Amino acid sequence: MTNNTDHASPADSAVVASAVFDIQKIAASFPDRADTMLIDTRLTDEPHASSRVFRVYRPVAAHYHATCDEYLSVLSGRAKFFLGEAPTFEVSLGQLIFFKQGTIHGIPEILEEPFVVLAVDTPRRDPSDVHFVNPADGTPESFIESKRLY
């Protein structure tokens, strides 16, 4: 990452005026395995929007986010995805998925690994804003682990 402030990290959002991230390098740095469904690394964390790169390690059950709209850009891999009541569809490199807050979504199958996504949440999504339709399917803690990968 390169930014215009001395020694600031994206987690210090109050002091980062701008930044440049090597998304491909970050995407390549995810570990091969995870205990959670996803691992993410947060790039920005502003009140109006947050951004992160995440890798999906196993199928993700139906869930929603109550506080934000979400934009997902596929960086690598392929997966089956669903939004609301619509039929499941395949997503792959270069596709952008958008959905509004409260939209139930999930990833029932990873077809090609690593499945890595750039996410932008508007407004900022708190890491605890993960609500599984069936609470037995997971918790925010079993859903995602955040790591600094740059």
C-alpha cells in the first residue's frame, strides 16, 4: 500500500487521506486454509464506506447485512451465488455483484479456488453485521476472520 500520510494504516481511517493498494498482491497473500468461512483484509474503514478483499474457503449459508449495501467484484476463482429468491447463478473473474441491505445471499458452492472478492460496503459494514437466516449456520465469529495482509 502507498499513501500520502506518514506511517498511517487503513485501520487509522481518521489519518489516511488517500491510499493505493496492490489488490492482486493482497489477493495472492491469503493462506491456503482457514478455520472460518472467509478471511478478509480491510483496506478502508470510513463511516460512509468500507472496502476489503476476502477469500471464501467453504460454502456460505444464507445470510444478510442489516446496515449496508454491498458491491462484490470477483478477482479470482468461480462460485455459485444466490441473491434473495432468484435462481443460483455462477460468478467469475471480472463480474460485479450488487445488492441492497437486507438482501439474503450466499455461496452454496466454490467451483474454482481461490475464490477471492473485492468488497465495498456503503455505508461502512461493522464486522458483526452478519445475520444468518438459520442461526445454527454460523455467527459473525465463525463467518469471517480479519487479518492484515499488506
